[in-house]
Amino acid sequence: MNDSESIAEQIGFVDLKKNIMADGAIDRRTKKLLAVASAVAVGCDNCFEAQKEFAKNIGITDEEIQEAIQVGALIRFGSGFKYMRTFD
């Protein structure tokens, strides 16, 4: 491994992320909001903080980020209901 190259770069994650997060059928802005919601849904604090900052850096408003948080929280909350089936 090159000293200046991170593991993420070495395994191709950086390029993969650039390709996935670029404008496509879904615009980059929407993808950033999806990333915020996903970080909340999986409960990754580091991911959330990073995605929130990335979103703010491209001009996404606090209100939009808060709604994305609500969507992610709803998914996280709703996924817990599957455990109710253990009593059927």
C-alpha cells in the first residue's frame, strides 16, 4: 500500500462512491438525502455526521436534512415491529 493512499482508495471504495453518488437517474442532491436517511436507519452515528456535513456542503437545508432524518427514523422504528411476530 502506498503511504499516501488510504485503504478505501486501495480497494476502490472511493471511486465506487464517486460513481454511485454522481448524478444519474436520481440526482446527487436526492442521493445525499437518501444517504442521511440510510445512516439514521442503520444507526451509524459516524455515517450520519459525515452525510449530514456532505449534505450541508452542497446546499441542502437543515429542514430538508431533518425530514430525511424523520424518514430514516421511521424506517428504523418500523423495522422493530417484526419482533411482534414471535408471539403468534
